[in-house]
Amino acid sequence: MALSPERIESIAALASRLFAEGGRLDDVARAVRAANADLKTVTTAHASVMAEDPLREEAGFDLHLVDGNNHCWVITDKPELASGVVIAQRDAED
């Protein structure tokens, strides 16, 4: 499955709106999953634990793409390989 630039924009916009409205990380992930049921992986983390550079840096969170096409999933910067996302919330001081 590939994620188009428009799809990535839609996911980022939804997460941005929900965070701006005061949504918690779990609630944001739940909403992104509901709006993108075909994604294999929608998960969350705190940005401080992510070793990979994000695909996108948004206000308050980073968006990473996941390649879950093999046995184990890995972070990728290639939308054409992406089958999911990680929403990594940053601390206020980040």
C-alpha cells in the first residue's frame, strides 16, 4: 500500500486539528485509525523515544511512516512503501 501526499496531508491535518482542540494522544490515534481503517498500523509514541527522523514535523507532534509489508514493521521515509503511521507527540518544550 502506498500513501499519497494527499493522504499523508489528510492524516496530519486530522491529528493537528485534534491536538489543537486539546485531544489526548490516545484519542488522536483512535480518530486517525477510524478515519483510515485500511492502514495496517496506526500507533503512538512520545517523540523522545523515536530514533528515526520524522517524515513531517507538525505543531506538537511528528509523523512517521511505517512499512509493515514484511514480518516486522520499520520506519520508512518512502510513502510508496508505507502501510501505517506513528504519531509521536512532542513535549511542549520540544
